Amino acid sequence: TLAGKVALVAGATRGAGRGIAVQLGAAGATVYVTGRTTRSERSEMNRPETIEETEALVDEAGGRGIAVQVDHLVPDEVAALVTRIKDEQGCLHVLVNDIWGATRMEWNKSVWESSLDYGLRTLRLAVDTHAITSHFAIPLLIRTPGGLVVEVTDGTDEYNATRYRVSFFYDLAKGAVSRMAFALAHEVASHGATAVLLTPGWLRSEEMLDNYQVTEETWQDATKVQPHFAISETPAFVGRAVAALAADPQRARWNQ
């Protein structure tokens, strides 16, 4: 259903980003997958997953994966990425801002008890990256009517509006992404594009599976120590949601 479509999944090394990239590929799209970790270099997250692995999974699913190492905090790198997409494809139909990459979260600490360095780094990784990527990518996306922008966060607007998210900086980061989706929806609508906020549930990311010492095949074993893990979701689920939105000719009804 997405044959001939071009997508950029920013932050596709692992987790929701990888799940989204693979399912867009399964629907036939060409998917640029970006991140900082490659076979030869790891990001500060120090995880083994690589963008080359995601590229291969997109190919195996039936799409075309194109891995590009990008630090989305560096405007010149993001600008070069979008120029490459323009030169190679001539268009962009789907932009997914899934960048996170924060590693040092201090839970249950007030703003004055928290490390300012860790907190501001979290905001830069969670907020600045999305703004920088949108700044450069959306002008290409709106050249073709019907484009889709997906901001990925943690928690719905309703949930986040009434709950403190266990850390000043985490709370602020997730609320800011929600507001970015709202603002983008206003700005792209007149260009025939759609912007949405999307949140997965309890995601069975690679790191979460490692934390519970299970695999995607044996994940139910983790419910013996954490019964609530029964509601967890495969990253393919949020990926199929994005693929369905991208293929929906009436997607504009979801704007904002």
C-alpha cells in the first residue's frame, strides 16, 4: 500500500523507531533510517543495535531500507540528510520524529535535586532533535500534498496532563513533544499535510526485554515477576499504526 512512498524515521536504531521503520517497509515504502549507532560506532546509550540492522530488517520485510548515521542535534548533519533524500528520491511523504537517546534519567528527584547537566541533556535529546529535524525535513515533505508527520512520545495528552512523570525533566520533555505535534498540525494543514502525536503502550523494546531477561519469543515469562507486563506491546504494533496512518487516504481527519 506504500509502494513508491518515501519515509524518514529519525531515531530508528531500536525500539519504536525500528518497529515503525520495518512496518513501513513491509507496506512497500523506501525508508531512510537514522541514528547514531553503527557497526563501527556506538552512541552514549551504549546499546548493540545498529542502523544497519534496521536497514536489513526493512529490506527483509519487503521495503527498501537506507541507513544514514545522523546526530539530530547537529543541524548540518540533518540538512545534509534531507538534501540527500531530495537528490535521491525527489520527495518525502512520511516523517517520523522518534528521537530520544537519553541515558541518564534521575527518577523521583525535584528540579533542584537533579543534575542540571543530565536534565538539560535530556531536553536537548528529546526536544531540540525533533525541532531541528522538522525544520529541515518538512519543507521537502509539504512539496507533495498528503504528507504525514508523526511525533512519538510517551503518554497521551490526557494522561500527561494529570500525572507527574516522575522527573521534572522527563515530564517536561514528554509534554514538549505533545505540544510540538499540536503546533506542527496547525502549520502543515494549509499545505495538505497531517501531523499527529503517537504514543505506544508499554513497549517491549530491546532494552526492556533485556531488563526482564526474556526475548520477544519468551516475553510472557516476565509476567511471573511483573504481572503488569501482560499489557506490553511489540514494537511492530506501533509500526503498523504508522503504516496504517500513512496509507489512509482520509488521514487528515487525525490532524492535531
